[in-house]
Amino acid sequence: MATLDKNNKGFEDKLIDLQNNMMNFALTLTSNREEAKDLLQETTLRALDNREKYYENVNFKGWVFTIMHNIFVNNYRRVVRSQTMIDQTENLYHLNMPQDSGFDTPEGAYTVSEISRVINSFSDEYKVPFSMHVTGFKYEEIAQQLSLPIGTVKSRIFFARKRLQELLADYKYQDRE
């Protein structure tokens, strides 16, 4: 029993030592300090709840960062799903109604058209997987449909996202607090 407590203490010490790195990673994912703090707290709790799933020979930092990334992705998907409206009315009445989406403003329309223009300027090898990912396809589904290795799909999506961020740097929020 003493070795279990000793291992648990070592686990907690590693987790505490990693808090600053975790906060930096959370900030890169969320770009918002409050959201990053929430993500850090949720990741810490999840790691503590799942400590029995961690094995000593596994990279601890990678294990914790994977937990954080998965929480972030799942929260993002939950938000997207909650904002998705399914119009079951006759003649798609709700979809055809004018919406106060913010895209009706000249600034909003310009931003959407600019993003679309940039994405469409990518070569198909980057545009297709990136567009599929943005519309909700999972990496495995994209890899299967395009007959590509999953690593290739992930790297193409990563590079497309980075390129989009570079080309639209003027539109990036400085801080959403």
C-alpha cells in the first residue's frame, strides 16, 4: 500500500510541475485566458481521475497534453453542435428567414468571403482535407475517403490551418476577454 501512495504522490508532483506548461498549451488552444484556466482545471481533474490509466513508461507530458487536446476538441464540437439548427419546417422557413448572424454587415461579409477566398486558394491536397475537417469529418474518415495515411491527413490539416492563420493575421482576435 505504501508504494501505491508513493506512486500517487509522484503522479501529483509531476502534474503540479507541469501546470505552467499546461497553461501555455491551453492558451495556444483557446487564445483566451479565462477559457485556458477552465481547460487547465478540467484537464488536471481528468488526469487525476484517470491516474490508474497512466503507465510509468509513457511520456507523462504527452499523456496530459493529449487529455487537454481531447477535452478542447470535444468542447469545441459540443459548442458547434449546440449552435447548429435543424430546420424541419415546410419550405425551410427558418433557414430562409433573415438572421442576425453578424454576417449581414459589410465587415462580416467581407471576412467570410476573405476566408473562403483564402481556403479556395490552397491546392486540393490541403484544401480538401481541411474543408472536410472543418465540416466535421474525423481524421480517420478523411484518411479513409482520400486513401491517405492518417498522419498525412493530420499534417495537411495542420499546415492548412497555419497558412490560413498567417494569411488572415489581420483578422485574428487579439484577446477575447
